[in-house]
Amino acid sequence: MGPQETTPVARRGRRHVRLAGYRLMDRLAEWDSRMRTRWPFATLVPHVPPGAASEDASALLLRPAILGFVALSAIVAGSSQQRSPFALKLPGAWFFGVPSSTGAGSRQEELLALVAVYGGLLLLMRVWYGLIRTVAQVPGIPVRKLVAVAALWTVPLLIAPPLFSRDVYSYAAQGELMSHHISPYEYGVGVMGSTPMVRLVDPLWINTPAPYGPLFMEVDGLLTDVAGHHVLPDVVLLRLLEVLGVGLIALAVPMLARSFGRDPAYVFTLAVLNPVTTLHLIGGAHNDALMLGLLAVGLALSKRGHPVWGIVMCSLAAAVKVPAAIGIVYIGWEWMGPGLPIRQRIRPLVTAGLIATAVMGFLSLVTGLGWSWVLNLATPGTVRSWVAPATGAGELLTWLAHLAHVGVAEQLVLSVTRVLCLTAAAVIGVWLLVNVERFGTLRAMGFTMLAVVALSPVVQPWYLSWGLVLLAPVATVRIRTLIVGFSVVSAFLGLPGGRQLVSELLSANPLTVALCLLACLAVFTVPLTPFDREQVLQRWRRRRGGGAGRSSGGEPDPALELAGA
């Protein structure tokens, strides 16, 4: 039945549903307004008064800064409990919060840790989203004010144990290999025997060579020497190295935002205050931060008319982790300007490749590591996870084949699905490169990175930062939605403790369960940002095809776009 043939009953039904929705939104707005005037929400809830200007930045950012600090402190406190699953609890893994035996700590402590971390994550997501709304409604906020917020949020993470991953212990052990002049490209850290440092490494990586570039390996070895070959000082220095990487991101993304005519404060909020950046790049101390920082600086230099220096910086980024080589390709492709046929782009692209080869060749020669690291790029693929579509599809097809009594080797199926997915990622990347003038440089690069991550043999939450940081300076309403969605999902993706939380809640005292659930519910439903019924209604009408939501010039209204973000 078409739209013209709708019966009166159906029209009345839709009208009743619509009126019920209006009443619900009215009640939500009334509840929101009432709650925002009461303690403690009157103190905590950020409020953007009508006509607020960028001169009011300190007052606008104070509450989100404090709330974000509280959220991250809760995550750190929960992770530091002796039975917390969010950080390694082997002896010597951190300065505090590590039991002397695996049985130490009570079940109440474990439940407290789980609720603190999950509650802190929910609060951090709400605060970050509220901050996005604030900087969007008040353009022109000085970036230095947001730098202060980022610095405050970083403080709890500097004292936290490595969060959600043991990769930093692998870095420390590989640095130990470098300091003893043993190539981490030829040997796994297990060659050092059962030392305290090796015991902290994930067993999956004990005998696998390093897939990282020579620049990171050389810096890693130097930090190990500075730390006196002690694991905990080495881990601290490695985290500070990644803080430096995030600092480079914080320096570069406002420059990129200005190059594209975007508000630097808004881009800074999307990229640097992003939960993926704070929790994984700083909290987890992943070397992706250093790679992204160098890559972003290289792209910013290129946009400012310095393509050679941009290629050099992107080459240094690729000498940390190879995905940054995408910056070299795009700078070379666009070196001679827009509107050129493919044939005229080949020469500058080859020139960019030669510059990059010279930089990485110099690093390989100086470090004495050679080019053997290129052969180790498939090392992360040893992980098997259903989160990665390439691996999950292979596992599913193998299971279905065995269910049908078809004898097929699982490794063969995985190899086929992984090759097909990587081929698809390469095709997508080439297509975006050829059509870069249609999509824009950073948009094409960001989507290429996300395609590579999604279709690679293994997907880690911090890998998503590759594409999200690049997309932030050119984020439209849909891309902002994608950034927010992926960032929120990645914070919980593969997060340990979910099963333990359910188990503890099922077996805990009912009063304890009720209090825990109320705490998480309060964090999630506290009106940290005002409920705006009119914005919700206008967004609904716009999606239904109405004319609301557009300015007089025919462009989407920013406030309504924000509601869709």
C-alpha cells in the first residue's frame, strides 16, 4: 500500500504514536529541567547559557574538565584494585595494586573495581559528548583552554597501571633486546629466558619478532638504557613517549583544522580528548600515539606548503608503524596540485617514495637493524579474534564446513578470507586515492585507514585511532556521528571484565547489586547536557523529509547538525 492509500485507521494510529512521543519528550524535558536545578547536578551539569561567547571558555569548560578528571580517576582506581581484570596483576607489573599472590583481594574489591571502571567509562563518554556540544555551540574557544583540560585528564593516567593491554611490556622487553644488541626482528623476547621482564609479556608474543619500525626500536632501546634495565621505570618512560606522541597530535590537528577552515577547538575535542586517545593511546601506552603524532605533523606541514618536510615526518611515522606510509602516498599524489591526470601524478609520487626510502634506509643503516622488519608485518595476524571480520568469517566458514562434515583445514580457510579482505581494503584504498579530489585528502585517508583496520586479520580498539584522528579535522555531521560512535564502541570493545561483572552481580548481595546498578544508571542518565525537545523534533522532521533544519542559505543548520551528532 503506497503513501496515498493509507487508511484513516493507520493515519489515526500514527497520530497517536506521534502525540505519545511528544508527551514523552515533554516529560523528559520537564524532568531534565527539574533535575538540573538540584544538588549535585546543579553543580556538575555543564550549562551553556544563550548568547554564551568564547570569552566565557573558562566557565564553560570547568565542569567538563572536573567531571572528566573524576571519570578517569574512577577508571584508574578500579583498575588498581588487586583483583581488577583491567590491568596486569603479576608481581612486578606496577608500583601498586598488584597482589603478592593471585588469590589476594576480596570479591567485594573485584565488584568495586568493575563498577568503578564501567561507571567511569559511562561518565567519560557523557562528559566528552557534552563537551563536543559545548564547543560546537560556542565556536572560537581558545585551544589553550582545551589543552588545559587535556592536561588535567592526563594526570590520573600517568599514575595508572598500563590499561586494557600488555603491549607496553612487550615494548620494554624488545628494548632490552636492543640494549643487548640482539635484533628484535630476528628473535622473540623469549630468547632472554624466564627473566622478570619476559614474564610480564603476553605469552602470545614471547617468541614472535617485532613488527615495528627501526625508529621506534632504537628509541625503545635507548629508553631501556636510561631506565637502568628496570622494567617499571622503562614502562613509565614508554608511556611518557606516547604522551609526547599525543602532544604532537594536539599540536598538529588545530593546524590541520585551520587549513580546512574548521574550528580548531572543535577538532581538538574530537581528536585529542577522544576516549580512544586518552584511554588507549595514553592509558595503554601504545606506540600508535607516536606514529599518529608524526603523521599528523607531516600532513600539517604539507598543507602549509612544505611537502618535502611533510614526507620526511611521515617517513619517520612509518618508521614507527608502517600504516603511516599512507601519508607519503597522499602527499606525493597531491604534490603538483589538483586537477592533474594520473600520468602526471606518477613522477611526484615516485619522488616522494624515493625520499621516504632514503629516510627509512638511513634509519635502518644507523640502527644496524636493516630492512628485515618489513618481513614481520604479519606478526599481529597470529591473534585470532571474532572481532576482526577477516578472521571471524574464516572461523565461521570452518565451523559450518565441519558441521556439514566437509574436511577443510582451518588455517587454509583463514588464509583465504584474510587475503580476500586485505585485497578488498587495498581496492578501497586505491579507489579513494584516485578519487581524492571528490572526497578530500583527510577524508580519503581516514576512510582508507578504517577500511584497513576493519579488514585486517586482527582488530584492536586503539587501531581505530588511525582513522578517527585523520577524520576529525574534516568532520561533517555524518562523520562526527561515525567518530563518536566508533569511539564509544572502541572503549568497550574487547574490554575485560564484562563476564566477571555479570557473574559478581548474580552472586552478590541483593542490596549491593541494587546499589551498583543504581550507580551506573545514575551516571548514564544524569542530564549532563540539557534536553532540547525542539531540536529533537526538528531533527525528526528533517529526517522525515521536511524543510526544517536548514538555514536560509540552504545549508544544514549547525545546531540541528549537532543534535544529529
